[in-house]
Amino acid sequence: MEVARVDRWLWAVRAAPTRAASTALCRAGHVKVNGAGAKPSTSVHPGDTVTARIGDRERVLEVVRAIDKRVGAPIAAGCILDHSPPPPPREIVPRVLVRDPSSGRPTKRDRRQIDRLRGR
């Protein structure tokens, strides 16, 4: 296949979880093909660069092969070159105020300690 719709291609290479989600990304203006805004019906060809804002991450994908049907993950991985920057490291939040569920209700002393930790 030489050409495919950008919404179907994003869904087929597993950049979007559903076809409806990939269409919504295009309609919201989060997808660009070769630097220009893309409608869901915009055609992509091998060699094109697709930039998509998926979630809180910017993905830069190069089209190696235009497919419009969802295929297995190894085949889909061969249809794209990912030029995206690495995702930001996840923020580790310490779990300070975790109580054992079977410990029952906190005592007055426990509650005061918890309030001090929370800064109240």
C-alpha cells in the first residue's frame, strides 16, 4: 500500500488505542503531517513525518510503510521510525500516610501525628 489516511495509520501502528481516538486527535488539531495541520482524511506516504500530541507526550513518527489495517505489534513496529524525545521520568511520590487496613480506626494520638505530617 502506497497511501493511507492519517487517522487509520495512527490506529494501525498502535499510536492511538482506537480509531475513534485517532480521529478525535486529528479533529482536535493534535496531529500534523510534515508540519501542516492534518484532518482525519489527510493522506500519508512513506517518508512523511507525523507529529502527534498523544496524552501529555509529543510523538514524532516517520512513515516507513503506509498501512490502514491493524496488524500485529512486530509488523506495526516495522512500519514506523520513532524520532520522539524520551518520555520524562515519572515522579516518585513517597507513600507516607499509608496505614494498615486491618489496624482499625486511628487513635487520637495517631490522628494528631497524621495531621502534623500533613501540615494542618
